[in-house]
Amino acid sequence: MSRYLTPTLAALKPYTPGEQPQDQQYIKLNTNESPYPPSPAVAAALTAEEADKLRLYPDPACAGLMAAAAKHFGLAPNQIMPGNGSDENLFFALRAFCDSTRPLAYADVTYGCYGVWCDLMHIPSHILPLEEDFSLDPEKYHGLGETIVIANPNAPTGLALTPGQIEGILKANPDNVVIVDEAYVDFGAESCVPLIHQYDNLLVVQTFSKSRQLAGARLGLAMGNAELIADLNRVKFSLNPYNINRLTLKAGQAALEDTAYFEATRNKIIETRAWTAAELRKRGFVLTDSRTNFLFARTSRMEGGALYRALKAKGVLVRHFDGARVSDYLRITIGTPQQMEALVKALDEILEG
Amino acid sequence: MSRYLTPTLAALKPYTPGEQPQDQQYIKLNTNESPYPPSPAVAAALTAEEADKLRLYPDPACAGLMAAAAKHFGLAPNQIMPGNGSDENLFFALRAFCDSTRPLAYADVTYGCYGVWCDLMHIPSHILPLEEDFSLDPEKYHGLGETIVIANPNAPTGLALTPGQIEGILKANPDNVVIVDEAYVDFGAESCVPLIHQYDNLLVVQTFSKSRQLAGARLGLAMGNAELIADLNRVKFSLNPYNINRLTLKAGQAALEDTAYFEATRNKIIETRAWTAAELRKRGFVLTDSRTNFLFARTSRMEGGALYRALKAKGVLVRHFDGARVSDYLRITIGTPQQMEALVKALDEILEG
């Protein structure tokens, strides 16, 4: 840290992303990536002609991708904005709809970036604890008078609210924006996108990193009524008008249009999740009802941190969080059936050994 | 604008990027892109294997690109940080080194984003007017006690300071960061990167958008001593840890390593600039001594806005700014020799017609 850094930044605790070892020697089940490559249409979209066009700035309006997304989600193009990953859209949304007098309400156990962004932008955090079983009581979010963000399904708990429950929160906070972070929605929860037509305070954020296999391309979509999206574009054009590169625009559009591949791969993940959950339960693990591409699991036979380290020593990388209520747990990304068999074998060796 | 937007955002005037017509019917000399495609090594780097790897997050440390950049610039990898375009690095730097009590000093005629970022982040702007001839008097930046940003060469004026002049500013502001925005440095100015070894308050920002033909890939580099770069990484890991996508990392590294192509294309631009400037001077235009890939030119025969519109009607797109001291001028990107011949022909038709 230099002596030139502002006090706000000096005091901040940045988010710690999951380990990204570059040597690929691990079975990597720690950052919720897909075990399957993107649609073959993605590689086909990255032509030499597109490489040559890199001399030109991208379309700041991202019209091609927006048209494809509008068709896919049943929205108008001006109800959608792409971001350099979902993180950027979420950060833009906090920039637009929160400030030092307008706090952000969110759960105690949820995506770690919400709190970091609040600290960075001097936004007060209103942290609402989840219930004992990690479920979220929607009534606690009624009438808050604050901007709200809910990861649905939540991470790392994997639990989801119904659109009806979200609708209750929207109705009970008509003067505040409710951000629903649907990073994992495609793996077994129901999306709130259809509610956009009825609620002008709903902003839904989705990502291409999980169910569309494009974590490395950095692409997310924010969806809401046209005025909310215009607000986000105001932030984008004030910060980084060319925030999405040309190749990602092409890759994203190709992935979005290959709906058959999307369905096939997410169904494989859901099947493998069911198999893995059953195997873990057989071994006495306690699991939440995950609607995501990961499991959130603990065993009374070994503390979470110790089990994480033992798995890593056996070449299986999972995620462990040090936080108060979650340190007993592991967050385990669903990989291929073979990878999950290797996980179960490693667990048996560690716990029976 | 929605009723949910914060007052700060509602009051803000976003930056207006140059027009980006998507139909390619114009000779496009308005956003300082290169008329030449990127190095063939860029297309070669975008393999089907890389497309498949998009399922994985990028390396947040960007180690491959940082190693190549360190070698190229004679720095250590921890003295460099990549951004999602130079804009992101500049925005991160203002985040790190300015706040409501630490103003940013910059010229009245310079890159328009500096002021927008200040407004967005509640950073006071200290605007120092350029001299009558658009030159920058370095003495006016001595002992300011403020963070400083200098585009060198400047845009849209095209004029450059020497590293000796920048060094004077660094010495005269030891307690403040001096950001040197070298977006255009490769076209005829001298870089301040070697000064990084002597001054811990120097941050140099470069881009791959101009001299490396990758405007569409969005990539910039911030360079400075390791502590300043650690500060910028603190911002990055607080905002968007995976800010650079995998394909851009590969494309950038390939472009950086093809130094022969870089030299050949920038020399062509410099030659074409000299030819174009001479042709314009023959026709009575007044030009600054541009060290960039654009010319900044005016003629007493027609007002800037009218000439911009007349050129656009003839299929030649250049940039016109409405601001106080610059509305007489056009900013004309250097294209291929053929494109510049077409520009001169169009000007003759308009002004003689």
C-alpha cells in the first residue's frame, strides 16, 4: 500500500475470489465454473474476420447481443444492459440506486462482493441474518425503505425463493429498487424476469459464467424496465462506455442462441448434482436443498477447513469460507460425473482412512 | 431516468463517445482507431482450444500478459496492471488517489472522461487552462498539492511534453501522484515509462486501442512502482477481480510480442500523418504539431461544426467537439493513404465548391 492511497481504500477489505491455479493439476470444484466447454457455436463465432475487426471499438450499444437477448427473454432491447461480468452490472446498480443516505439491505450469508462494494462507495450495509437453516424469510424484507439485493438462488447456501415470494418483496418496497441476482437460476430455480413487465422497481441480473460456460468471456445481463436500464447506461457511459469487448459480444450471442446446448448441459449438471447429493447424504453429510451448480455440505466427522485442505492434498479443489456461520461447510461445484466420483472417492479415503 | 436514481447520477453529464455507426458506410476518421488490422498473431491466438477454455475464469493476476509486458517495457510484473481498456485503469487510479478532499488537476482542453469521473466520485476538479496555442506550461503544475493527470500527447490537441518536463512536475509534487496518460505516445512522443524507476509518484497509463490495433479487445496497462500498482489492484479486487477476459489476455499478449508489426504500422501512420498535414497546410489549414494518430486542424474558410457535417454528408466521419476553445477545430484520425486522399478530395469539394 502506498502513502498516496485514499483512507477509504486503505481501510477496505477486498473480495477474495476462489483460487485459480493456472497449472490445471486439480479437479477444480471451487469457483462454480461449468465442467463443459461452451457451445461449439462460440468457437465458430471467433473467426479471423472478427480478429481483424478488433481494430475497431465495439458497438457501445451492443445492439446485436441485445437483440438476441431481448428475443430470448421476451423483453425489449432497451430493457437489457450487458456488463463486463455480472459483477460489473451489480456494481453499476449499486452506483445508480444507493448512496450514503440510501443503504443496501442483504443477507448475512450471501455473495461477498455486496459488502465490499458498499464499503468502497460509502453505502451503509443493512445486513439481515438468514434463519437458522439458512432460509430467507421474505417478510423481513417488507417495507425496508432501502435498496435490496437478493441472490436467488443464494450463494453459498444454494437455497431459492419463489417468484411469488420475491413479488411480495417488490410490492412491499414500491419506492426502492429490488435487485435479484440470478447467477445460478438456470439450475433449478424460477426466474423473476417475467415480473419485469409488472414491477418498475425490479432489476434482475444474470450471468453467462455458469449455465452458458463463458466465465472466461466476462458477460452478464441486467434486466428491468427501460428507465432502470437507462439509469444503468448512465453509469456505464460515465465510467467505461466500451465496457464489453467485440469477441465477448460475439461469443455471448452465439451461446445465447444455442438453446439446445444450454438445455442439455444444464440438465447434465442437475442430474450430476442429484447423484452427488445422494452419495454425500449416504455418508452422513448434511446438505441444503441446492438449486444451483454447487452443493453446500458439512459433516460432523471433520471441520470444514480441515476437510478442504485434505481434499486439496488429494488434488480436489473445493471452496471453504472462514465466515461465522459457514466455516463448517464446503461449497462444492458440480463437475462431470467422473469428477464427482473422484470427489466421493477422495472423501471416503479421508473420512474412513 | 427513473425516480430511483441517486441525485449524483441524475446531475451527471456522461461522456459522449464518438459516433460508432455499425453499417461501415463511412470512411471512419472519428475515434482514433487504427486503419490496419491487428498483428496476424492475434487471430492465430484465438484458437478453438481457447474458445473451449472460456468455461474457466480468467487468471485474475493476468500472469502471462504481465510477464510479456514486463519484458517489453523493462519493468517487473508487479509494476504493471491491465485494465478493461485504458479508461478502466484511469478510473481505478482516480478511485485510489483522489477523494472529496484530494482534487484532480487537469487541463481545460483534454480527454473528456477526467471530468465525468470526478463528478461521479465527488472529486473536486482543478482545471488549469492551456496556453493560447494549446501548449501546456509545466510550471503551472508545480507544487499543486493535488493529484494530477496529463494526457501526453494530449487529446484532442496532439501536443506533447518532453519526459524532462514531466520529470519537473514529478519532482515538484513529491506527495502526489502524477498520472501520465500515454494513449497516443507511440506516434511520436517520448514515453515516461523509464522514469518509473526513479519516481514513486509516477503512474503511466497506455492502451492497446491505438498503436496495437485492439480497440475492440479493450485493453490498457497501468505502470508505476510496485506500491502504486498494489493500490490499483486493491481497487480492482474490490470492484471486479476478473476484469479482463481470457481472449483479450491472449490477443494482447500476441500483439505486444509482435514488435515488428507494431513498428511497421505505426511508421505508416506517422508517414501518412506528415502527408496529410502538408496537404492541409497547403490549403490554408492551421494545425497543431500532432504527436498522435490524429490531426487537430481548423480553417478560417468554414466553421468546425459545419465542416464536420459537410464531410459526413460526403461519407467521411471526423470528430467535432462543441467545447469553448475547440469548436473551430476538427479532430481527424489518420487512416490509410487512400482514406486520407479521399478526405482531402472531399475537403476540396466542400471548400472550393
